[in-house]
Amino acid sequence: MTTARSEPAAAMVVGTGLIGGSIGMALRRRGWRVAGRDADPARSRRALELGALDALGDDPDAALTFIATPAGAVVDEARRVLHPAGRAARSSEPGGIVTDVAGVKGPIVAALAGEARFIGGHPMAGSEQDGVEGADAELFVGSTWALTPSAGTDPDAYARLRGVIASLGANAVAVSAGRHDDLVAVVSHVPHLAAAALMDLAAGAASEDATLLHLAAGGFRDMTRVAAGHPGIWPDVVAENRTGIVATLDRLSSALVEIRRIVAEGDRAALLDLLERAREARISLPTGAPPVAEAAEVRVPVPDRPGTIAEVTTLLGELGVNIYDVEIAHSVEGDRGVLVLVVDAGTVAVVQKALVGRGYRTSARALGR
């Protein structure tokens, strides 16, 4: 049996900026030995000084590698780690798991579709601070970390990676790569561009009246905080997710036109309705994992074949069901196994109905009793 809780000792980080440095610090705090490198040797040396790394360079024995480069470099770096020079002499060894942190997943996952040990990832965490100097071992605590398994994903690799992410304090959510890109266009990419546009508008107005920025209160600062993030990652993200971003910008433009109408016409009822809907949605944003007493275990007998874990986990992700832990129990016969999922007890009926609809049998039990 392989569980999501097993944690190998050696890991590697490629790219030691804010996210890569934070991953290195978080792993080291939890007992890992972390090697790493960066396109800028000075940055990787600084990561070593700050305690994000134990050693510089590649570690051929790393059981887990995080590619934390701009999106355009991920595929080449992942292939370099998955197929290092000299691996042919040790071809019987499976090598380690490789994941990435890029904010766009579709093109990356498609390019690496034949790599069973690559699992696309995207931690929904960040900081207005820049580079490894802003790295924080607790950056991922309470955050959502998207994973995009595909039909060829090794299920044991997926389970191990989920377990490591959970150990960093994040909640892993499975979603297909294409769906991820559509969703993050709404909750990440367009908000960043909108914040940048609003900040640019304010800066332009401030050039005419310096008092303006002195009047910027908490609301303005909250809305534009992400505009302070490092701009270097965004050209690749926008280029790779152009379609989703443009579609979302079109929807935002239509919404702003409607808000303009409401304001221009003094439509108080429509304005209150809009603000109430927004308020309700905002306070309903999900947070954290439930206490054990409110969790349940769902067991799903599955065929031991490629694609099963991707199908089950992405189905639950699309339903909005958080999976707080996952374990794969393999059958001694080798052709079947049991997928063990820990979810909020209140979602069990939804989970079982959805899985039965896909032809799976399930059983469930409450935890903490």
C-alpha cells in the first residue's frame, strides 16, 4: 500500500524566486533535504543563504522536484529533470515526481502528456513582496493548490504529491488543465490585470493631483495589492491563456457597462441587488479543512488503469468538493484497488451520487466517531 502521507527525504526546486524559495523553506522546515538552482546563479546563492536550500545544483536522487520558473520555461525544465543525462544507465529506476507552479496549465500539461510522473500544479498563494527575499515557509498554509492530473498520471505519484502539499498546509484541488485555465482567468489573471489597470489609472490621476494617492484607503489598497507583484511571470501567463483571459475580460467589460448604467440612471434597487449578491458571494468563499468530526471517508473500488484517479478527482473538483486526503490501496491481484478519499461529511451524498453516475461503487463512513 502506498499512502499520501509518505514523504521522501530529498527534493529539488528549479527556480528560486518567491514561490520556489517559499517551497524550499517549507519543505526544509518539515524535514526535507532540498537542492536547487536558478537561471540567475546569484538568486540561487541568496536562496541558500536565506535557508531555502541545503545545496546548489541538481539532485539526481530527488524524489520530488518543483519547477518554479516562468510558464514558458516549465516544459524544457521538466523534461530535463525527468530525463537527465546518464539516466539510461539506470533505466530500471523510475525516477522522482515532477510538478510545477505555473499559473497556466493547458499547454504545459499537453506538452508533457506522455510523462506519467509529471503532474501540473498551481499554488494559489503569493505576496506583494518580490523574489526570494520575500519567501516564507508558511506562505501556503490555508491556501488552495490546484493539481491537474491527466489520463496518463501515475496514481501513486499523484497521491504522494497530494500528501506533500497537504503537509505544507495547503488544500489540493484536482481540476482538468483546460478547466483550470478558464477558472483562473476569472479568479487570478483578470483580477491582476484589473488591479494593474486601476493602479495605472490612479497613478495617472495623481500626476495631476498629488493628493489623490494620499487619500487611498484600505479598500483601494486591498483591491490593488496584487499589482505590486513581480511583473516578470505575467507575459508568459497571458500569452499561454490568452483565450480564457480575453473571454473573461469581455464579461467584465459587459458587467462594467451595466454598472455604469445603474450609476448613470440612479437605479438604487439594481445597485443594492448587485452589492448584496457580491457581498453574499464574498463571505461565502470556502476556507480550510473541516475538523475530523465533520469529515468522512469515501472508499471507491477502482480498476488499476491509467486515468482513473484523474477522472475521480477532477470530477469532485468540478463539483466543488474538496478532497482533504487521498490514499490508494492496491489489490494483491494487481488489476484493482481502492481509492480512499477524505471529504467534508456534508458532501458525501453528492460525492456518492456523482461517482455512481460514472459507474463506480462507493462506501462511506464518518470519521472521528
